Amino acid sequence: MKIKRKAAILAMLLTAMILFSAGLALAQEEDEEAGAEAEGTLTKEENDQNKTFIILGCVLAIGIAGISSAIGLALAGSSAVAVTAEKPELFSKCLILQVLPMTQSVYGLLTAILLMMGAGLLGGGDAQVSSLMGVGAIWIGLAVGLTGISAINQGMVASSSISAVGRNPEVASKGIIFTVMPETIAIFGLLVGILLMVGLGLL
């Protein structure tokens, strides 16, 4: 099981890096147009190309974080099912612990929405997106997505906490505290992503 988990994480990282490399290659083709961008005179084709980078950043943020949350939820959920089968009265406590790894996908969703708003992809705006903003969006998506992998570890802690609650329901609040701790990494990733969006002018 651990080998499969490690393989899944490695596959996600490799996919992210391949996508990032493709984005960088496309960004290098835009170098000769830097002068025009500095004057704010992007053509429609250039602007659309840069918006595809924004879309890639959105995909990385929600894709990596979402897959990680799904794995974390499955890990915690399998323990929750086992405990509630024997002690149905512990359902609510187990559910709270089981749902915690979902928050990383919420951070990915929030990042994707903010990137789309900044690029004018939501609300019908026609925002000008420079190549720096586009490539920056890829980095932002990676930062939020990769720190969102903490959902897998959070699922492991939640699974152990659920098992502990099954033996002693009084430790539920302590289990929640332990389970929340791995999530702080994802919060740092989201914070960095938002700060980068502000610095790049996407917010």
C-alpha cells in the first residue's frame, strides 16, 4: 500500500514537472515580444496564449490538491467505516475527522478561481495577461498543488485518530488537533500563492 502511495505521489510530481516544462518552453517563445508587452500592446493571440498558462496553473492547483484530498479522504474514510460499524454513535466524531483532508482541495479551488478572476476568465472581462503573469500562474498552481499533497499525510493521521476515537471517544478533540497539523503546510502554500498573485497584478 505504501509503495502504491509513493508511486502515485511520484507520478503526480512528474506530471506537474512535465506540464511546467511545457509551459516554460512556450514562455521562451514569447521573449521577443517582451518590448510590446512592456508597452501594454499585446495582440489577441499573445493574450490568449498567456491565458492558457493561467488555465494550466488552475489545473495544477486543483488537480494535484484534489487528487491528494481524495486519497486522504479514502484513508480516513476506511477507518471511519470500520469504527461506525461497531459503534454507530461515534458517526459524527468520525465524520469530522474524515472530512478534514478535503480542505486542501478547497485551497486548490480558491486558487483556481482567483487566477481565473485575475486573468478575466470569469465575469466576461478582457484583462491583459503578460507572459510573466502566465508563467507565474504555473508556479502558483504548483505551489498550491504540491503543498496540497499534505492531504495524504493528513488522511493517515485522521485514520489513526479515528481508530483512537473508536477505543476512547474522549480523545476526539485531541485527534482533531493532531489531524489539523499537517494542513498548515497547505495553508503556507495558499498564502504564498495569494502573495504572488498580488505581486504579479493578478489580484
